[in-house]
Amino acid sequence: MPETSNYQKHISRNPLQKFLIDNFYKSLVSLAKLVRPVTVLDVGCGEGFALIKLKQAKIGQTFEGIDYSDEALKLGKKLYPKLNIKKGDIYHLPYKDNTFDMLVCTEVLEHLTFPEKAVKELARVAKKYIVISVPNEPLFILSNFLRGKYLGTFGNHPEHINHWTAHGFKKFLKKNKLRISSTKYPFPWTVVLARK
């Protein structure tokens, strides 16, 4: 079965990579604990790694995930057969307004042509809270470059079309009518707990 780059990142045996990913999830879990949601939707869930981390931390009771990648979903269903993950489009979420206590959207917005439209759709489906993460630039690009990754694009991941500093990302969220409750900065990411 083909493996996605997200899957590779999560199963890496590189001690630094493992440390960074673990640190990222500690931040995600600590922000989610502030919300104490019952229902959780992960938009851009990939193989389901974030949902599993939340479930293991006993945050939430009902978990759903959507992703556009057939490959990631197929792998996720094989890894976590009990997870409720399905095909979906961030611009047209198949849910009514105010459906979930908390939405999670990690490492997605940097890939999107219309991140503003996506944020509005996330806010529509969330009852109140959204946990969102993006690479913290220029730290993310610099860390890639120093590790010898994506040298042809000077450390920029070829699929990333949006680049935010931590301050710039919070400004972007506020401009799109979200309020910032709390922020964590696990290197090299920005993770925000926002509310509508």
C-alpha cells in the first residue's frame, strides 16, 4: 500500500522527528483539554493520528474525521478500523451549522488556495471552538533547509502555498472573525485554540 508523507512523518524513527511530533501533539492535547469537548471533528484528518491522540487522552466521546485523500483514508482505515473517517471537502463540509463541540484542523491551511473560505466553513460547523495549526514561518522552512529537505525550494515544502509567522497567522484568524483563546508554539509550528 502506498504511504503518504504525513504517514512517513508519523512513523519516522528519527529521534528528532519523533520529539518534534510528540511535542506538537502535547500542545494540541493541552489546548483541547481547555475545551473539554464531547464531539470532535478533525478536518484534514489524514490517517487519523490526531483523533487517536485525542481519544487516548480521553478528550471527547464522539470522533469523526474527513480528508480529501483517498490514499490517507485507506491507510487510516487499515491502521484504525474503528475510527469514523471519510472523504470530504473542507470548503463544503457535509454537516449542519454548529454540529461539533470542537473542530481540529492541523497542517491543512498552508496547502489551500482559499484558506479564508476554509476558515469560514470550519466556523460554521463548530459550535464554538477550533484548534488550528500551521507551520511557523520562517522557522519551518529554515528547519527543513538545515535538515537537507527540499533544498531545491530552499526548505519550502512543495505543497505549501501559504506561509504565516505566528503573529501573521493570529492576525489572519482575527481578520476572519475568530477570537484567539490560547496559542502554543511547538517548534516549528503555531497551534491556536480559536473560538467564534
